[in-house]
Amino acid sequence: MKYWSAARSLALLSPTTLYYVRGGILEPLTMGKAGVLSGRRWAFTYNNYKNSEVLEMVERFSSMASCKFIFQREIAPTTGTPHLQGYCEFSTSRDFTFQNKFPKGMHWGKARKSKEENVDYCMKCKTKEEGYPIYTNMELPRPKFDPLAGKELYYFQQEIKDMVAERADPAGRTIHWYWDPEGNCGKTALIKHLILAEPDKRTMVGGASKDAAFAVTQLKKVPEVVFFNVVRAQENFVSYVALESLRDGLMFSVKYESSMWCEDGPHVIVFANFPPEEEKLSADRWHIVRACKCVEAECKCKRVAEMRAFIEGFEPSN
């Protein structure tokens, strides 16, 4: 944080108060009795740490009375910088002098969001460095199982993962439909893998159009990706209205208290065991892919399936 003594030329600011800038707005610092910044909940980041410092930090946090802490090793996705991302809290307010026990390169700030949000942020899978634990003395829920963690992805899985890394074109119309008749080629596993990586940006909905509309309007954040996982028994109950409305970013929910949803359209991705009824939507909307377990773009499964369909459809003339 950047600190300023109050600008005496601004009549609305106290000449004896320190201020900091948050979101472009000057806000007063919270001071303890000794006239220093104090707080009960703190967040920190430590770039380019030394391995030897990690366990030292665990020992120092553990030695402080009534201190709960959590942090993990992360790799910045854009710069590749190794860093520690953490959060700690005390039962009562502490002034920032406790930070003198820790490495000087650590960046500290008073935690602004809830405990749950800070803990989740320090456990995120997307930037976590693999092979290392989460360092904490908090009682945490059991980590959710990622079925694709550390595994080589099939070609269609990697294609989707690369696609959802970028936001959908707001003016786009495409609906992605991936299907395989046999099943068990990793469609559901991919949904879990991608949602666990960024649960605040990705979601799954289902049911009738009104159910999908209600689910989306209740989300706290606008999703960047919406999955539909259609099981075999739902083949005759696919809501093509919901698919189109979601991709357009315009829905109306009639359930309970009616509400409208108007946002940039997300990626809409359908997984099923059957192809779509293409006549239900305009031809230019469809991107239909036969999913399989091939890891290469030149998919042998597709060529075999196409040849089988050709042979089965061939009727020799007499």
C-alpha cells in the first residue's frame, strides 16, 4: 500500500490522519493505540522466496498466540514468478509490527474480503505449484478430487481447455456440442477439471430452459463458460432454447421472482452421447465434434467411424 500524510490543502481530510489509496479513493488507515496500522486479518504475497524460508514461516506463524494461517506455493501464470500466497488472522487486532518476524520482502495488506474468500484464494488450483502441500493450521474441508490432475489430456479435452482460457466473442453465436455414443471418454471428468480450476468463472446447468435461466441469474458473477452435461435419458428433453439464449447472453427467468439476465454471452459447451438435432437452431451456430480418446489431431477413431457409416449406408445395386 502507498501511504500519504493528509493533504492539508484538502479541507475534507484531517491534517493528523494517514490515508491510503484503494480503488482510486483515499481512505483513512485504521490505527491502534500506539498510532500504528492494526488489524485482525491480513493477506500477504512473497515473490522469489527461498525454499529454506517456507518452513521457517510455518514455525513463526505457529509460535504466535491465537494465529490461524494458510499459504501455498504458486507460479504466476503470466510472468512465471514463484511466490507464496497467504492469509492469517488473529482472535484480536494486532498492529503490523508482528510482520517484523518475517522476511522483509513480503508484501502485507489488511484482508478486505471474507475469511472464506481469502482461504479459497490461497487454495486455488490454477496457479498452485504441483508437488507441494498447503501450509496451514486451519481445519480445512477435504480437497476436491480432480480426475484429470497430472494426466495427459485427450485431443478434444485439450482443445476445449485451450478454448475456454479466452473469453468467448461477445458477438459470436457458436454452440459447441461434443458427443460420443459409447461414453466413458472423459467428458464429465473434463467438466470437473475445468470448474475446479476456476469455479468463479465456470459453471454447469441443466434441466428445462426456465431451470437454466434461474440458475444463471442466481450466480454472483457472470460465468465465462457454461457446460451442459446431457445424459442418455435426456436425449428427448434437451433445451435448445436455453443453449441459444445463454450464448446470446440474454435470458428471462420466470421462476419465483421474475428477472432478466443481459450479459456478454459465455462459451456454451454441451457434452452428450448423441448428436444434436441440428434443425433446432440455425446451421451457423453449430460446432459439432465426435469426442474420442485420441491424443492427436489426426483422429483415427473419427476416420474409422466415418468409414463404418459409409459401409453401413452403402446398398449395392442389382
